[in-house]
Amino acid sequence: MSLTDYRVYALGRSERIYAMAGAAFVGFAAVWLLYRQPWVALLATPCGWYGPRLVAGHLRRRRQERLRLHFKDMLQTLSSLLSAGRSVETAFGALEADMAMLIGDPHAPLLREIRAVTNRLRNGEPLEQSLSDLALRSGVEEIGNFAEAFRICKRSGGDLVEVMRRTSGLIAEKLEVELEVSVLIAQKKFESRLMMGMPFGFVGLLGFFCRRLYAAIVSGRRAARTYFVLGRIGRRMRVDDAHYGYPIMMRFALGGFALLLLSCHAALLAYVYRSRAWSKPRHLLLDPMHALIGSRRLWARIAPRLHREQAALSALSGGRDVSALLSRHAAVCAAYAYTALMGGAMLGWLADRAELLGLGAAMAVLLPLMKRKELYGKLEQRRHEIVMELPEMLNRLLLMVGAGENVLRALEHCLERPAGARDRSGHPLYAELEAAVTAVKRGESFVFAWEEFGRRCAVPEARMFATTLLMNARRGGDTFVTALRELSRILWEKRKAAAKTLGERASSRLAFPLVVIFLIILVLVGTPSILLMATE
């Protein structure tokens, strides 16, 4: 019997054809709905090449989610069988009949996997090997955690039935909480998708019920007449060009200002080239600004005003010295401002418009502010990632400790990527956790390492975890597990609150599409009025 790899979904020939045809039809219909030109709409039909990829990804995620939900029911059933006094192997043998009654579909993926595990048990294959293979093929993190906890328990020689019952309960609780979180954000996702489809729906209804009005909008002849009418209105409102013409001195002033900026940049570039610190400029725009800001007098005045940026960079880099990063951040902001100002001056000189210089000056102020906001956004994103991932890591730690592993080894298991888990490389929480575990292995104090972990994460929840770990790690036993379980419950509640907050924030962001749709309605209603005025 061939075993299914749930990490990929292979489309059949007919499914692939249907997916390509459906995607091509959707692209054609969307463009035709807006332009009502078949030849233009045909340009969107190559979207059909992306159809099989999208359909395969959707079907793969749906199959994995179904396997995940059935696995939650299987854990509850397995926990009941173990509580009734059965051994693990006997419980797996009786699991298929109970799950078949619960699921109701004899061809469900989980039932096939239970049959495969049972057959391999009858052939004398160890249960942990079958579970590890299922975890690798499933791509579901919870199955990987269960298989690893079972393997650790078999190796440590603990009470296998009690550990499996406790592990099943923990994973089932986690799945229930994640289901609650998904229900919280499902409505917001539906609202966002509905808002994305509203413009197409409005245009379609307008074309169906008001065909003459919509024909006046999309007709090329009427569009040309509209352009002609608007041009006549513009010519009537236009004053003599001499009124807008600037004296020749204004053009010389713009050119002189642009030349002054170029001369300053050339002087800074020459200074960088002759400097001992840099024998050759690595960046023609950033290095001169870095050299200018890095001067002692100027930096002594700028540095005290950048204390908030320094705190944000320190939190992003794990509490390390950020003097070089801060000066580079200031140099990047200065380079953005110089580029905007220089571009405004050059465009104003070429177009003989001083307004462009004012626009460049405004951009020179806005771009550093946007860079500052981007820095704060990265800090907020880092904190959010830690808060959302900390309950997952704590749940895995609970599984490892409950399976009989010591605290340090359990933390090392949290750093590993179990079968079916997503890639954790680059995640800030696991980066700080790896630094703490490495420090303890290096011989540093356990207390100092975890105090530094809480400080580097700069999140109250991480400090709470570090404090709980320090207070109860030495005691061990049921006291430590109870403390971790209580902390896990608190963090899951905070994660649900954070998910709800994100959903409300997404709802507030939907106001912008509403404004855009309102403007589109104004254009659609105003265009026929202009056309009617042109015909009179």
C-alpha cells in the first residue's frame, strides 16, 4: 500500500485542465467586466497558467487541515482508551473502529494512516517509527510533536500510558484554542475578501441594469468626446501662459541651488576618497552622508535627538551596542532627504517650475519620517511575532518535559524543527532562545542566561516565561509542569486577544477601499453628466 505525502498535492490531468480553464475564465471575465472589449480581455487569459498552482495549494491546505482536525479527535479517543487501562499498542488497534464511527467517511486520510500504523505494528515494526514516518509525511506540526514526545517517553522509560494521556490532552487543548483563534479572524477575512470583490460587483451591476450609461463610459468615441469637452473647459479656464511664466532669475536660482547640492556632494565624496577610514567609497550616496554625520561636532548634536531610534535598534539587535547601526540609520535618512531635495531642484530647473522644488522639500521631510516609522514597525512586528509564537514554544516545552526530558534538553528540542513543523530560521524568539541555551552550554550561569533572554526579547510575556522557568526549574516534577501549564493558559489567552486586536485593526483598514469605491462611484456618475452637457 502506497503511503500519501500530504506535503504535496498532485493534480490529475482533468483537475489541471479544469484549474487552467477556470483561472483563464476568471481573468477574462474580470477584464471584460471593466472594459467590455473581448480582445483586451483575451490578454488576461494567460493567468490560467497559475491556476493549477493555486488550486493545488488550496487543496493541499484543506487536506492537511482536515487531517489536523481528525487528529484532534483521534487524540481525545486515544486518551479515553488509555484511561480505560489499555496499553498503547492495544489502544491503537482499537482506534480504527472508534474513529470510523466518529468520522463517518471510510476513505478519510486519517483512517488510512491508522490502518497503516496497525498493519506495521502487526508486522513487528516499532510504533515510534510508524508515528515518525506519519509525522514526516503529514506536514502537521501537532503530529510531529506527538511522535517526538512518544519517542522520548520510550527512551526515558517512563509511564508510557500516563505520558501519552497527558500529551494527548495538551495537544487537544492547543488545537481547540487555535480553532477559537481561527474563528475570531475568519469573519474579518471574509469581510476583506468581500471588499476586494465589491468594485467588480458594482461595475457588473451597473453594466447589467444601466447598459446605456455604462456604454457611454466605456465607448471609445464618447471617451474622445469627453476628452474634447474637458479640453475646451480647460482652455476657457486657462489664463495666458505668460502669467505662469517665471522670470529668468528664478530658473537661474533653481539651477544654482541644484549645482550647490551637487558641489557639496562632490566635496563629501572627495573627502571620503581621501579619508583613511575608507580608501574607496562603497556607496556613492550613503558613504558621503555617513562621513558627514559621523563628524564629532555634528554627531554630538544629532545623537541626543535619536534616543527613541537607539532604543528601537537596541531591541531589534538583542540589546547589543548599536552606535554603528544608529549612525547608519541617520545616514540613510539624510541620503533620502538629499535625494528628494536634489531631485526636486533638478526637475524644477528642467521644467521651469519652482513648485517642484517645494515638492522635493516636502518629500525631504516626509521620507526620513517614513523611515523612522518603518523602524518602529519592525520593532512592533518583532514583538508581535514573539507574543504569537511563545505559546507554541511553551506547549512544545510542556510536551517534552511531560515525556520525561530534563529542562535543558527540552529547550534544545524546542530549537529543533520537528517533522511537519514550519521553518523557524530567522524567528526572533528562537534566535534568542538559541543564544540562551548556547550561553548555558558554554558555562554561564543559568539564572544570568535567562535574565538576559527576557531582557533581549523586550516583551513582558517573555520575561514572565523566564521568571517562571527560573523559579520552578530547580524544583522540577509536577510543580514545574503545573506552573508551565498555567503560564501556557495565560499566554494562549493573550494570543487570542492579540488575534482579535489584529482583526479589529484589519476592519479599520477596510475604510480605505470604501473611500476608493466611493470615488469610483463619483467618477462613474459624473462622467455621463459631462457627456450630456457636451451634447447640449
